[in-house]
Amino acid sequence: MIISGNSYKKRQIGVGVIGSGRIGTHRAKLAALHSAVKYLVVSDIDETFAEKLAKSTNANGFTTDNYEVINDPNVDVVIVSTPEDEHRESVEAAINAGKSVLVEKPLALTIEDGDRLSKLAEEKGVDLRIGYSQRFLQKYFVAHDEISRGKLGPILGGMTRVYNTRTNMLEILKRCPEATPILDIITYNVDYIGWCLGPDVSPIEVQAMGHGTIFRDQGYDVDDISLTMVKYSTGAVFSFDICYALPGGFPTTGQSVRLEIMGRDGVILIDDDHRDQILYSEHGYSNAYAEDQKLKLAFLGSRSSGEWADGIMFGRIADETKEWLDAQSTGSKCHLTTAKEARQTLAVTLAMAEASETGQPVPLANI
């Protein structure tokens, strides 16, 4: 007996990667390994980065002109992996060119830019997705599936928190001073809780408090620790807390997360601190965010993007990129964050920043 597979129509695609830094490199290497990708070009404002990435992926070309990649007739889909404050121009150009876009989170740093991009994508009929890759870690993906099946019953609320070191946060702030822990990191958990609650549930109010001296001593007007709370239209209440100021030698090289979701009929508890995977070596372990740092003691698996081993990438970026390329080449189901979802998450995190600064609740009834 022959069992038929899916009925998706497969096609070969051309991929353009804008930004040849750390995440752009992951995306381009993964695209080069994908069976549906027949053409690959990359760009970066630093020609050395673009040329290096093109050579390592056997790309068809490289350039310092992002628009040259976007308007290349052989490019069908575009990945935007630029710093956070440089998303809008490339995403907007790709949408106007009628090409599907995957952009790193967050969608933008202002609600005006978020509105502009999400509305333009809808008007042009372009599939715009945002790389909230936490969805693609197995434990979170399975938890979402169980929640969507009603295993927890109505959601009452819960908590999330994420820790990292000041070394890693300073690298992020050097890249983009506006990429604060709230806008650039809490955003993962806000997206995830919104995904679990579903499209009919909306955030209605935000409260927050923050404090810090470590990053301000380095010249950045950023709190070291932020404690925030969001109330949703169902009455559910979630806390979203973050501290990206752990000592530089603390053995994580990425996000250390705890997540708890309480329902009327059940509960999900996720421990994602990575203390179950420990490496000690006199030769040191490289920090992907701060390449000059070598940790003798490290939590393996804590690199937020994932791990390369023997030419294969494991982890959330790998699974997310593969699903997006699968969807673009076959039309298969895609779980990546939509522009509408990303715009809501952006509104929540901007409200968190405002509430933390003013000490006053921020209503979100009209987002």
C-alpha cells in the first residue's frame, strides 16, 4: 500500500539575506543547507562581513547595497537580520518589492514604524513574519500545543522571568542603544504568552517598576532589573520580569528563563536555566555574544540562538528558519509570529517601558 505524503506544491526559491552579522550568518548558512534554496545572495554595510559570509555559504553573490539584494529578480524571499533600529527601511523595501519577509524581533522600535510595516504588508498581500524564535524550542512549542488543546482550561495567569549577564547586554546595547532589556528581550515572553492566550485575548493594562546603576554607569539609560505585569481581557494576569545584569563571569551565554502558566484545570512549569548542562574546561568556552570572553565554566545549551556541531545547527533559530523556508517553498503551515501579533507585542513592551519610567499604569484598551 502506498501512503501519500502531503499535497504541498514544492518550488525552488531564491533567498536574500540582509545583514551578515551573527544572526544573519546563522540564517544564511541554514538557507544554504536547505534543499529548496537554489539561489542565495547576502549583504552588509561592511563589505568584509558580506564577502566572508558569501564565501562560507558558497552564495551566488554579495554586496554592500541592501536594495540590490532586495530587488534581485532571482530573490523570492528576504531575511532581514540587521540591528534592531535598522529594520524598517529594508523590510519596507522588500514588502514593496512583493517579497515575503522574515525579520528578526522586534518588528520595530516605535509603534509608528510597527503600524506602517504591518499595514503595508497587509495592503500588498505580503507574508511578513517576525523571528520570535522562542516559540520553536521544543518545550515551549509542546506547551503551546497542550494549552491550545484545552488541557489547562481557562488561563488564570502566571509568570515569566529571564536572566543574562551584563557582558551580553552591553554587547546588545553597543549594537543598538535602543534595544533595551524590555524591548529586545522581554518581548520574547510577551509574544509567547500572547500566542498561548490566543488571537481573541488582548492585553488591556501594563504596570512596571525598574531600577539600576550598572548600565547607567556605562552611559546607557537602562534599568538593570525590571518587574512588569500585564492584565489581559479575560482577566488573566502575567508578570514579565528581567535582569540582564548578572556578573560577567556567570556561566550563561544566553537567556536563562523560567515560565509558569496557571489554568483552572492544570499548570505548565518550564525550567529553562540550563543548569542541567555543565561544561568545565581549562581551554575555555567561547561566548557567542562576546567573542573575546572565554568561560571556564559554562551552561551548555544556553546560547539563545542555538549550537552548531559538525556542520549542523541545533536549536530554535535552526528550527524556525527551516519551517519558514519550508513554508515559502511548499506552502506548508507556518507558526512564525505574524505582523499583527508582533505589532501587539511591540505595543505591550513600549507600554512596559513607559510604565517603568513614569511609575503609572498604562492602559492598552485601544491597541
